[in-house]
Amino acid sequence: LLPGTRNRVAMALLTGAGVAPALCVDLAADRAVAAAMAVALAVTLLWLVLVGRRWPGVDLVVRLIWAVLAAISATVAVLVAFEGRIGGPVLLAMAIAVMVGGREIAVARVIAVGFAAIGSLFYLTYAPPSVLVAADRPLVATGLSVLVASVLLIAFAVASVWAFARQPVAWVAAAAVVLYAVTTFTVTAGVLVGGEERGFLAGHMAATICWIATAAGLFGYAFRAVRSARSLFIGGGLALVAAAMAKLFLFDLGTLDGMFRVVVFIVVGLALLGMGAGYARLLERQDQRENVTANTG
């Protein structure tokens, strides 16, 4: 019908209304049947998006609408097939795949962010900010789900920075996600392995060290980058150093005890000394280059 209609957007939206019953099968049928129908619908719509460009009447707007319908169908399939502890990581894995595969397509990036947002809601259900403040030993299955989802969140943040390379907002959001996911991973792993007391402290010690190590990595990359792109990495490194120092003095100093406090202060102190020495060498090299250029001129 598309080649013979003038309002192709309405026809594409009517397609969504027509397939809506297939997404509601879970209300009347077995979970496996409902998930299979949602998957079949998602695959069919995705196939139409990929091959429809060669068909008359299937223009760009129609394919965009069907792409969104395919994403909704895939989301429904995951939500029907899996509970939250599994569905969250699955959605995050789908978000990574879509972000990497469609990084040059705007609608693909939006769909990937949507998958990640829903997966992150499940993630926050099992790993709310409260678990970073008070030690609470989770069930093994829940803890493993949190660990896997944390790794996937970090990977999605990296993929998002790659896809949104020229948008500073994406860098800020990705940095916040990485910091939270890294901290949640270390604390959850520490509690699972070492218990609610020592493991919790070890997890926070590892988190602070990871923060300062990431800042050192950004500074190291900035030292090797071209001068025009150096300010972004130096700014990110300074922000991470500030966040790590705030965590160190506002939380770790009052929470950690014994060897955990000693180790984290020693490691952070050495890292700061190393970053300061490296930055001083960078400034010295820049001065030497400017002097050579001035003398040559």
C-alpha cells in the first residue's frame, strides 16, 4: 500500500498499531511463546528496514519508524523472556552491539541509548547508590548480575564516547557512568569475596585507586596527544583527580581503617607525585620547543 499512498508516515504508524497485539501475547500465552513472537516481529521489522530501501514507497521516514518498532519489539522480547537480573545485562549487551554497529546512524545511537537506559534501570534496582554507603551482602546470583552489568555499562560508556566523539556532554555522562560502575563493581566484588566488613572496605579502597589510575591514564594520553586535543584529556584528568580526592577525604578517611587506609593514601599520594612530575616535564618540553621555534624564526 505504501507506493499508492501520500501519507506514508501514517501508514507506517498504522503498521505499529497492527502489530501491537503480537507484543501483548504474554497476557494470554506462555512466556516462551510470547518471547518467540516478539523476537520474530523484531527480526521481521529489522529485515524490512535493511532491505526496504530498494522498494518503492519505503522511504527514510518509514524505515525510521519501523526501526523504532523493531527496537520496541526486541525490548519486549527481552523483558518477557528474562527476569531483571538477566534482562538488564542482556539489554546492555544489545545497547553495545547497536552503538558499535550503528555509530554513524543517528536513530541507531538513540535506540542504543534507549536499550542502555532500560538496562540501567534494572541495574540500579539491584545496585542502588545505597550499596556503596552501607555494606550489604547480596545473593550470589544478584551479585554476579551486578558485576556483569557493571562491565557492560563501562563498555557501553566507552562505545558511546567513540560514537559521540565530538559531543562533550557524552564524555561527561560516560565519565559519570564509568565512575559509578567501577565503584559498584569493586564494592560488590569485595563484599562477595571478603564479606560485609573487610570486603566492603577493600572494595572502596580498590575503587579510589581505580579512579586515580584512570586520571593518570588520561594525563598519560594527554602527554602523547597533539596539543590541540590535549586540553580535553587534561581537563578530564583534573576532574577525576578532584573526584578521587573528594572521595578520599570525605568518605575513605572516615570509613576505611587499618591497612586499607594506609594503602589507599600511599597509592594515591604516589600517583599524584607521578602525575605532577609528568606534567612538569610536559611543560618543560613545551618551553624548549617554543624556544627552538623562536630562535629559528
